[in-house]
Amino acid sequence: MSKKITLTIDGREITAPEGEKLLWVALDNDIYIPNLCAVKEIDPPQASCRLCFVEVEGYREPVTACNLAVTEGMVVKTRSPAVDRLVKTAFELLLSDHRLKCSECPKNRSCELQKIAKERRLKLRLTRFRPLVKDLPIDDSPDTFAFDPTRCVLCGRCVWEDHEVAGVGAIGFSRRGIDRRVTTFGDTSLADSPCIECGFCVEVCPVGALSFKE
Amino acid sequence: MGQASTELYEKIKAAATEKITALKQKPVVLVGMATCGKAAGAEKVREAFKKEIESHGLEAQVIDVGCMGHCYAEPLAIIAKPGHTPLCYGYVDEELAKRLVIDFLVNDDPCYEFAMVALETNDVFPTFSDFPRGVYEQKMILEHCGFIDPEDIDHYIDKDGYAALAKILTLEPEEVLEEVKSANLRGRGGAGFPAGTKWEACRKQKEPVKYVICNGDEGDPGAFMDRSILESNPHQVIEGLIISAYAIGATEGYFYIRAEYPQAIRTIRTALEQAREKGFLGKSILGSDFDFEIKVFQGSGAFVCGEGSALVSSMEGKMGIPRPRPPRLTTSGFRGKPTVVNNVKTFCYVPLIMKNGADWFKSTGTPGSPGTAVFTLVGKITNSGLVEVPMGTTLRQLIYDVGEGIPDEKEFKAVQIGGPSGGCLPESALDVPIDFDSLEEAGAMMGSGGLVVLNEDDCMVGIARYFLEFVQKESCGKCTFCRLGTKHMLEILNDITQGKEKDLASLDLLRELAEDIKAGSLCNLGKTAPNPVLTTLRYFWDEYIVHITEGRCPALMCKDLIVYYIAPELCSKLCNVCVGSCPTEAIYTREDGLKAIDQEKCVKCDNCLKTCPPQYNAVIKLSPPEMLKEKEGGSAK
Ligand SMILES: Cc1cc2nc3c(=O)[nH]c(=O)nc-3n(C[C@H](O)[C@H](O)[C@H](O)COP(=O)(O)O)c2cc1C
Ligand code: SF4
């Protein structure tokens, strides 16, 4: 498996195990590519947040780095006008569905959205779109944490932790289209679900949707 | 050992032919009983035929057949009486059925006045090829649809059905693969990916367990060609599936058919049973060492489940949600095994290609897109229905010659082609040849073959909004661009069609978003969703502008931008029909006896306009609504 290959990212020559996904190769080498839904163990990757676009020589259009396996001689650029345009739109779209009150948010300063904004010089407010934020109640029924669906970016990391790491199965994606969200089975409160409050989900939440109390 | 299959087949064929020949010695009535026929009342017609035949003690058979493609004239019946040319009758009702039995079957009068077309060349009555539609139509995969009994495998065998299977069993799988590759058969489910290339990628996988799946999800609103084929000639699809399995080295096959198609599911199940009995399916097919089984899976119905990876995921019992590629399904598909997913129509071509050769196939159509294209022609078109034309036929020929143009002396405006995420092409694009690449270049796509004709009464902004709303609702919601982007686009379009958008910059945002959704979405639903908007922006820009700057809908279709008005100079004081037709009592009689509309109460249901007698045509629509002031001011003087 671990045959080594060499590729170039932003002009830097990098060796990596053949077949490893480009996103992880870049991140492991301190080259930042925006991402929210990436979990190394999920195979095939979800590829749902659409933030990790890069340019790869030989591809006409930007491609997502999370599901592209690196190959010998691959030449990658993490920035280009086309990449920046897609990332900007995806980012703004996510913000349009996200309750944007950073000062009131438990994750203020440790939020992935803020990190992306800083790295890519994007604004943390809506410039082109109107807000679509839904009127959903916060579920603070667990003793140790709370879930605010209006801050959720649907990255699915919590669902993965719950299913595959904790092995509980308390939460999952429900509904379709614009109504897609993370809920318990049957839409009960977390306290009424099989949730054991292990807190794994809270630890992986990149934004302020899941947060420990206090 | 290989030759054994052809010998076995010859025996089966001889028995079938004998049976069908015997059948033809007596009169036969074929009634179109596909879903389209049934919807038009074919069941009653069939019973009327049966009853009348019985009451006269005739030795005539009534057989259910599928769809011939002339859906506008359903119910359809074909009568074949020895000594006469077989004739097809359209718009048959119980009355006509009785009459045909008495006049034609009992006596010898074929009732030409009711006949639509003859099925064999003769001196008296025209055949399909004598009509303009027949000149352009070339039936490859629809050839037998509507003419054979889908419930009886012998009808198909009599038409050389399964001969291709018997033949390929004497070849090496690689030879079959080469033939399909050399035919350049492109997938008919939308994207036009070469089937041979896909099969080869799957065949190359070392994994011994491989699957082949027939995609019969057909979620496009208004499209029904796959259903029609499954109901009318199931064995052609099954034979194609078996041959592909042989070429790929697949061990098991599936039909994925949406649960809303119960008749198609039943027909396929019966057909599979019969194919098994004849030895075309199961262990040692036709005496060879090739084993293959096919099962039926009922789809859950969501539009996105037609997307290959979502389809596979829903078959595994998971949510029908697309996943990113790579890996391709041919590497890791159903249950993680190499899998080929092809459309119903794609499989249909396979037996024909194997029987007649790749060169025969390539002699029809264009070099880049050989073969034929199957369309459901609907909308503002004279002859709606299922048509099959050679690739390369122009849209103009399809609409004006095959479909016989736009009814009611209305003017053509656009053709929406490729399903809900296809594009809208204007008059100036009508000479575009129908093939995968030309359509894509024009901003539309072949899609799965839905074709909606639009006329002067259709508002292109409204149409774009309509299709976008469909895909927005059908988005699975997994990825950012499609889930949120289509919603924002829809909001902009809602504002434009409701007169709330006054800023032309919204059109730039609409286009930017459309382009980004196209480039950034995870699956083809999102990647193609903006097509109706992008093509209408490209070809019908003026209509958008007028909506925004003048608050006017030129087609008078956007409800919020029109008002209904009764022109005093046209209204007859003596007539009252409009008053009665209005559900909200918005119409009142003025002091001078003329009718007028209370705009506060009017819900714009269009009833008064429809019911106002044609000699007056006094109800008119005004856009923008401000025109009302002018009119009323004028008439008061
Ligand atoms: C949203 C969506 C819906 C689709 N629906 C269908 C369908 O109903 N039938 C179909 O054959 N292909 C459908 N496709 C295309 C399939 O993904 C796949 O390309 C096709 O079945 C492959 O067969 P082909 O190569 O024979 O066309 C759909 C694709 C998308 C993105
Ligand atoms: S493009 Fe739409 S339908 Fe396809 S995965 Fe994304 S959200 Fe789902």
C-alpha cells in the first residue's frame, strides 16, 4: 500500500503515500484547504460541504481535494480565480443558513467558519444573499451540552462520531433538500433519545451548533 | 459446445412461430393496454370487443398489447383479419368497438372512415410511412412496441427475439464487448456515456462478483418512454441485460423500477418468469456454461434516486443520496462490487446491435451519436406521444414534421429539452441537430428524452421558475450548492415573477449563482439544475428585463403582473356567463348593464376569460396591472 509518490502543491514538492486523499496530504503538510465535512475515516468521503476545491493539472475545472487520490507527478494549486469564486459562493451560501451572531456564540474564536474567513479573506456577513436561517429551537435537554440547529452547517461529523465511534445511533440526517437537518430518530429531544452524553459529537463540531454547557 | 445454443434456440423459435402463425389464421384484435391506453379508457374498449365477439360467437382473439407511441389517439386498437390488411383505429370507444366487430369481423367492411393507418402496404389505405411523421420516424427499439403481446414471450421470439442471445453465447465475452464498443452505443439515461467503455471498466475488475442494473427510475415529470418500453416489449430489455451481463462477466442483474409503475413491474416479473422457463435465464443459459439471474427492485420514487450512486445506495437499504466519484460504480457499486448501471433504452439497443452488427447501428444517426433518439413529445404540439427518430434529425423536423407543429394557430416560442434540468431553446436554435453533443453545446441536453414544446402563451421566466422549483424540491440536500444555491435562485425568480424585484443586478447574481451551482455541485442533479435558467437568460433575456423594469409579463402568464379586465366596447349587456363562472363573485353588472370586475375580489382564475363567448371575447388580460387605470379612466369619459 504505502508506496510513496511525489506531487507538487503550490510549487512545493511533497512525498505522500500513493492513493492518499489530496486534502489530507495538504493538511498534513501545513497547506490549508478549507473544509468542514472531511473525516479521514469516512470512505468514500461525504464531499458535501464543497469547500475544498483546488486546481489540478489535467482537470478542466476545480475539483474537491477530499475525494481525489494523489498520484505520482500530480500538480496542484490551492488557489485560482475559479477556486476562489467557488469557495466564496459555497461559504456565503453556508452563512446564509447560519445564525450569524458570533459574539453570542460559544465557539467564537474557535469556529471553523471564522478560520476559513480569515484564511481566505472572506467576510463573515452576507453580501449577496438574504438570510434563510430557519426558526428552530435549541435543544438543551442533555445535562452536559446543547444543540443549536440554526448554527449547524450539516457537515455530518457528529453523526459519524455517534454512529461509528460511540456506536450509539442517537442522531442522524433527516428530511430532504433545504429542510435537511440533524435530528434524533423521531425528532425527540436528545434527552429522550438513546444519547449517552459521551460528548464525542460536541468535540468534533466545527461550529457553534453543538457546545458544552457553561 | 457453443453451437448448442443456436440449435436449442432454433427449436424454441420454430415452436413460437408455429404458435403465432396459427394465431394469425383467425381474426385478432390488439388493444393498446399500456398505462397511457388504460388512462384513456382502453379497459372498457377491450371488454366491449370481447363481449361483442362472444355475443356473435366469433372465433377471434383479443390481445393486450403495449404502447405504439400515438398516445394522442388512445385508446388504439389494431384489427388483423385474414384476407385483409391489418388496420389501426384511434380514439376507439365502446360504441366503435361494437361497430367494428359487427361491420368488420362479422361482415367484411373494414370501416375505413374510422381507420387511422394500415400496418401493411396496400392499394387502399395509407401506412405509417405515408405520413410525414413516418418519413422521419425510424423505429429501432420501439419497432415492436404496441404490436406484440408483452405477456407472451412467443410473440417476441417470433420476431427473432433472443436470437442475439443465442448468437453471442457462441462468441467470447470480449468479442461482444468489442462489438458494443465499436457501435459507439451511448447511454440513453441522460449523460450519453459510451456503454462499451463502462462495461469494459467493469469487466477489468478482478472481483468475481459483479452486478448489472437496469435503471427504470424515470423520474422526469411527464416522461414515460421507459415505462412504455418496459410495459410494451419487456423481453427486449431483458435480452439486452443478459447480453451485457455476459460481456461484463456479471453474476446477477436487477431491474430498478419505481413503485409508481406497478404495471411495468408486473410485466417485467411475468417476462422474467417466461424467460426462465425457456432457458434464457438461470443456470446454463441455452445449454451454455453461462449462469445469470435477474431480480426486480421497486424504487422509492425520489427523483434523485435515478442518479446511479443514489440508486445503488437505495438498493442497499440506505438513504437514496448520491456520493462523490471517484470511485466509479464500475469499481465499487452495489454492495461495494463492480456495477454497471444503464438506462432501459440503452439495454434495448444491445440485442439489435449484436444481431445486426455495429456497422448496421452506425448507419443510422450521426458519427458522434449513432442510432436513434426516443422522445416523449408533450406540450403545445399537435401530435403528442412517443417518437423515435434518427440522431441528427433537427428539432424543427421533430416538432413540425413528426409532431405536426403547434396547434390553435399559436406561435412557437421555445422547446424545453432534456427533462427538468434541460434547457429552453428558441426558434433560432431549431436547426440544431438532435445529438448528445450539439444539444449540450446549445445549452440543453439529451437528458432522458423529455421534450416540451412551448408557445407564445408561455412565460419563459415562469417556465424557468417552474423547472427550478422542481429540482429545488427534489434536491436531496446533501451538498451546499444544490441545497442552498437553488433555494436562493428560486427566491430571486419568485421575486421577478411577482414584480417584487426592481433591480437588474439581480440577474447578474442569478447567473453567477447558476454557474457556481453547475460547477460546484456534487451530483448531476445540482450540476444540471441551473440549465433552464441559464438558457432562458441566454435566449430570452428581454423577457427578464421587461418583468423587472416594466413589471410586465409579455406572455400575460405571471399572475401577480396581470389583471383581468372586461372591455366595455366588446361586452354584450345581454350575456351573463362570466358572472356565473366567477368563483368569488368578483364580477358585477354596472349601471349601464355592462359587466366589470372587482379587482379586490378577483383571484385570477381565468374562468371568465375562458367562458366569455367567442363572438365577444370581451375579457382581456392587462400587464402591467397599472394599465387598468388608463383603461378605466378612458372608459369613464
Ligand atoms: C438526478 C438524476 C436523476 C436521474 N434519473 C435517471 C433515470 O430516471 N433513469 C436513468 O436511466 N438515468 C437517470 N439518471 C442518470 C444515471 O445517473 C445514469 O447516468 C444512467 O442511468 C446511466 O445509464 P446510461 O449510461 O445507459 O444512460 C439520473 C441522473 C441524475 C443526476
Ligand atoms: S447536487 Fe443536489 S441532489 Fe446531488 S448530492 Fe448535492 S444536494 Fe444532493
